[in-house]
Amino acid sequence: MRLRTFTAPSIGEAMRQVRTVLGEDAVILSTEQVGKQVKLIAAIEPAAPAAVPATPPIAGDEIETALAYHGVPKALAAGIITTAGRLEGGPQQVLTAALRARFDFRPLNDRRPGKPVLLAGLPGAGKSATLAKLAARAKVNGWAVTAITCDLAKAGAIEQLATYAKALEIPAFRAKDAATLRRAVAKAEANGLVLIDTLGTNPLKAGDLAQLRELAEAAEAEIVLVMAAGGDVIESAEIAAAYAEAGAVRLVASKADVARRYGGILAAAEAGRLAFAGLGTSPEIASGLSTLRADQLCRLILPASSRTESRAPAGVSDNKPLSGTA
């Protein structure tokens, strides 16, 4: 209840003040003559506050639970949750926006890179398959493509590239060292896409990373890390940081179709400050590499979300084409 005291020369003047200030609903509690003045105490019940529509709670618990399920590091998860908590909307909307704010998304398959792309990563990460998928998408886009492999040690690597090149009708070369790679890149069609496969490297060995940098410098190439989804979170972060130190700037998350938890790729992108460049969604070459953006990443993380995978449309010697002699 709101109380006010009014003083006036007469009761009429005091009542007029009450009505002016408190309105017609005011209740007179007491009157008192004080000398030549009338002292009047009046009260009024404050108006009930307007009903505020209940804001549907942002499903912070759902997002937090999902991030915990995927093993996202606590500090990273806390940052995502804090950003999401400032936004309005359903869990998918706010998580998508929070991921967009936190990470960089620079797909490889919707715009031709301005320099050769050198795929790097652990043995078995899916570099060769990723090269073939990128080449297939480039062909659909109408880009000229040249494939080069520096992986001369793995059994069947040269034959595998030859098979891909023949199927896609693209030139392919092998390069045993930086000098040979430089000459192979020089033979690529101008304004075309050059894709370079490398031998699986051990990021714990400084020599392996130094050799990777040497190849990238010789080809004037951008290093793109290919990492299998579903790996240990701490290991993924440390591996990504090591490759970033060697010059990697983007990340292709391969083998997402055989993984259930994706905290490793989030930790990798965070630790290496790597932009998401693509997502391996199936072993199929023609349609197995999806563009990875914030909304697709959100669908991977929230277990209640439907995982829709966007599908893309549908002979080697040193500096020598697979099919003949240069």
C-alpha cells in the first residue's frame, strides 16, 4: 500500500490534493488539525504490474547435456553456453548462432581456393579419399583439377590415385620431394584446382612437420588438416595445435558417418584456430563430402536433431601423368 501525507489550509483543499496525486481510488486513513492547517493521510493500493508473457526457457540444459555427451572441453563448452544464453530462440537456433560466433566456417567445395590445397594428417585419416571427393565436387562445379600425391611409401597409394584420376578424368602426378612437387604444380592448368595428397605424418616428430612445411612452401599451398571425427578430445586438440603450428588453417572432419561423438573436432578447431572446411559423410566419392556450416555442426551436436547429410551432386611417375610420359 502506498501512503502519502497532505497538508492544506482546509479539508477541501487537502482532498483536492489527494485526488490529484493519488486519484479517485485513494482511501483517507486519518485527518488531523495542526494549528491552522489540516493534515491528511491517504493511501492507495499500487496497480498490479502488467503480466509479462512467460519467455520460453532457452534449453540451456539440453545444450549443456549435448556438449557434455560429445566430450566438449569444459572451458569451450562454457563459452558456447554463455553465448547461447544471451540469445533468444529454440535450442537449435541459439546453438547454431553460438557456434557461428565461436568458429570460422570456410568450405573448400563451394568456391575454388586461390592456391593449391595440401591435405595433411595422421596415417589413415582419409586424406586420399578426401582428395577424390574434393576433385569430384570440383568437376561438378566445372573447375579444372590436377591431383598430385607425395605419398609414395604407402602400399597402393599410387594405384589408388591413378584409379581416382582415371574415373574423374583428371591429370595426376606423383612427387617424391619438394622440388618435384614444385614442377608438378607448374604443370597444372592455370586457374584450376590443385589437390595434393601427402604421406601420413606424425605431429610428435618435428622432422615430419618440417617436411610438411617444406612441401607446402614449394607448392605455395594452403595446408588443410584432415582429421577423423570421433577421436579423443585431448589428442585431437593437441594434434590440431601441432598442425596449426606447421601452417594448417582449415580442417576437414572425415569419417563423421562412423562416429557418435564430435567433441574432438570442436576441440581441434578451437585449439588450432582452424576453420571448418568440410565433413566426410560417407565413403562414396561422388557424394561423400558435405559443406560444413554452423547449422550442420549444430545438427551433429544436438542428439535430438535429425542428422541430415547434405549430399553433393553428383598413372604416376615423378612429374609424369598417370597415363603417360610428360
